[in-house]
Amino acid sequence: MPVTENAIGTPPLDSTHASRPPPAGSPAARHADPHATGRSRRAHWRAAIGFAAAWLAFFAIAWWLPAPAHLSAEGKATLAVVSWVAIVWITDAVPVGVSGILLPMLLVLSHASPSLPKAASGFAAPVVFLCLAAFLFSAIMQACGLDRRIALLLLDRLKVRTANGVIWAMFAVNCVMALVVPAANARAATLLPVTNGIVRLFGESPRERAARKAIVIQTLVYGAMISGMCILTAHLPNMVVSGLLEKQLGIRISYLTWLKLQWPYLGMFAITQAWVQFHFRSRAVAIPGGPGAIAAMRRAQPSATRNDWAVLMLLAAVAVLWATEPLHHLPSEIVALIALALLFAPGVLRFGWAEVEQRTIWGTLFLLAGALSLSSAISASGLASWAADHIYVAARGHGWWLAIAIVMLGTHVIRIGMLSNVAAVTMIAPIALALAPRLGLHPVAFTMLVSDTDSFAYLLPTQITAGVIAYSSGAFSTVDYAKVGAVSVLIAIVYGLCVIAPWYAYMGIPVWDPGAPWPFAH
């Protein structure tokens, strides 16, 4: 389903409707795009076939087919659930939030888990409460208009004049928003109307069209993904990985520890920026109207109220408390829930629960909870170890860097047909964790490196939700995206091996030393 700026309740930047894509399936959409009806029919048939195929695969693997060699009965049952959910996710047979809710039922029905409380353990994970609070923070910011206000303020203050300047300024906006907006797709959806407003300033010359492509791809996809890598709460796969490591290894990664380990990923944006600017030849393209046009967009925003300032101060306090967890020892989720109690105190917000509720991305929360439940089952049933044995055959006998590169490339091949980054990491992270000791690699460092590369699935817009959101702008084609994305994927793999892996070693968890103790308090 195409995602527009209203997908999570973000209102348009201004009252102009011309640049906003009409709702999918509406008469306006069919008039604007004569092929829309055909695409809608294909999507319907794809979902219908996927729905039938998912249930057929589930029942066939769970009850009809013999168990693969060396796989336990529980592992075979979990494989049936994985097959069901993989087909559902690839074909969009059911909404991803619904698939998350159904996963515990499938785990019990297939006998992968003995009871519903065990099968639904992901719904009670601390990271789910942290994610819920972060989603509510994001919804409150949208209802206040603080998201657009912050974006335009930074663009105005930085006085950007070229496409290159816009991209760097919007990356700064992404980094600031990553502190309080908990998902790359939420940041991309929030920044879509702002980005559309900026690219509308450009004309139709070949260079200006190329500048639009560079701005949209870098801002809404690469910038949104990279900015989320170093903040634990800014990217849902971060929380899937941290939840898995806590449950399987007893290692709890704090907000500050995650930042210490992951902040070098910010440097990768400079490399992708150099490549994107070279590819599109858009570095020196000037913004028509210059800083004055952005200043006018900012002046069109309504004035901030006392309530808005109160919200901003509370969220800033949350960010400070998250960053200083080693000092006060309050877990991140507890800090977030305390902040929610204060935000919903009478008189703090100038709107009611209904406006927050309609902007909260509940489906993604249910997906995360179900994904954590499935991730736990993949590990506990022995399925992860069984899959790791098969991957080990391809990766064994090589140096640590080549073994990791093989697994990373395999991850990107698997990701071509999947939209959900969370769903992919749910499947990949437990396998990587089980594979690490077989390859003689550090379990935490290896799992994080492999899971991180999954976030840079840049070959097709449909591989990550942020890519779908960016594609809805109409600024680029899938061919444009694939051409620039293929090299960007290679950049991400090389960066992980040559920069992040040595950084992990410097921080005390060398990926080539499986016995290195965890150097941080947990």
C-alpha cells in the first residue's frame, strides 16, 4: 500500500494539495495514474495468493512433511510459522500489525511453544514498553506540530542554498528527530511533507530533476536509516537485537552503551552523500528562491504555545535521562513511562487522547511484539542452530572478514522480497547469534554487524518502509533507486567491515575473538 504523509496522521505542510499523492484506489488516483487500477488488482491477487500459500505452507510443514534431518519437532513447528510469516510479509497478505498479533497463536497451534504466555513473551518484553512510549512521544510531537517546526527551524538557521546543503541540513534534522521519533519510517513520513515542500522549489531542468532525486533518497531513506543506527530507540531493529541479546545472553545494552558502540555509523552518511552527489551530479544545484523560500515556509507555521514548550522540555529531559542511565540506574522504559505520566497530566497537552491515538503506529508496535516472540521461538526451538549449520557450510574456512561478508551478502539476497526491516532482523538476528560460535566469532559483535547491514537494504524501494514513503513523492523511479542503491549496499558492507568492526574491537568486543568478555556494565 502506498504510504503518504498522512499515513501516520501527519498533516500536510500547507494547504496546497497539488503535490500530495491522492489516496490509493481513489478516483483522483485512478485519474492521475491510469495504471493504478491494474496495480490495485495485481496487489489484490498477490495478497490472495499469498494468503492461501502461507496457510498451505504452514500446514504442510507442521503436519504433512517429514522433519528435516537434525531438526527437532519444535524446530520444525517453528519453521512452519516462519514460512507462514515470510510469505505473508513478502506478499502483504495481511497487515503487518495483524501478523504480529497472530504469531503467538501460530506458535501454540503448531506446538512450537507449549502455552500462550510463553508464545506471547515478546508482548511483555521491556523493549515493547519502551517502543510504545516512543511511539506516543512521536504522536504527541506530530499533534503539536513540533516535528515540522524543528525541521524548518534547522533548515532556516543553516541558511541552505544548494541541494547539497539541503541534504546535510535534513540529515541534521533526522539526527535530532532520532532522539524522540522511534522509527525510520516514522521519521520519513514526518519529513515527507517538508521534503516535498523543498523539492517543489526546483524546476524541471535535468539538473534540477536530478537534485530532487538526490534530496528525496538521501533525506527520506539513507538519512532516516543511518541516523537511527546509533540511538537505541530510534530504529526498531535496534530493539529487536537488544531484546534478543538480553534474553539469550543476559546482556542488557543501555541507551548510552548502544550510542558508544554505534555512533561511527554517522560517518557512513558522508560516503553515501559523496556517491549520491556524484551519481546524480547534483552537488552545486542551487535552490530557487534560496534561504528566503525556506524562511517563508517557516513563517507559515503557527506560533508555538506554552503547552508545546512544556512538551518539548519534557522530551528533552527524557533524552537527558536516557543518556545518563549509568548515573541514575533507571531503565530506559521506566524513564519513558514516567514521562508519559507527566505528559498526560491535566493541562499539559492542548489536545486529547483521541488525537494521540490516531497518530500512534499501533501496527508496528504489534509487529515488534510478535517479532520478539518469534525471535525467541527461533532460538529456543533449535531452528536458529539448524539454520546456522547450513549457513556455516558456505562461510566456514574463511577469514573473519570474508565470512562476515558472505553472511552480509546472503542477508541482502534474502531481503530483496521483504518490506519489513523489523521482520527481516527478527529472522536473521537469532541465526547470526547461533552462527557466531561456529565461525569462531564474537556473538554480540557478529550479530550486530549482520543485523545492521540489513538496515541498508537499498536495492528496491519496497525493501524498507522508508523507501516506500520516499517513492510516494514521485521524485525518482525504481531504476534510479536501484542504480544508486547497489553501490550504496556495497558501501555499507565495506564500512561495516573496515570501520565498525575495528571500532567494536577498540571498545572491547573484537568480532574475531569469541571469548572476549562483555566490557560494559549490564
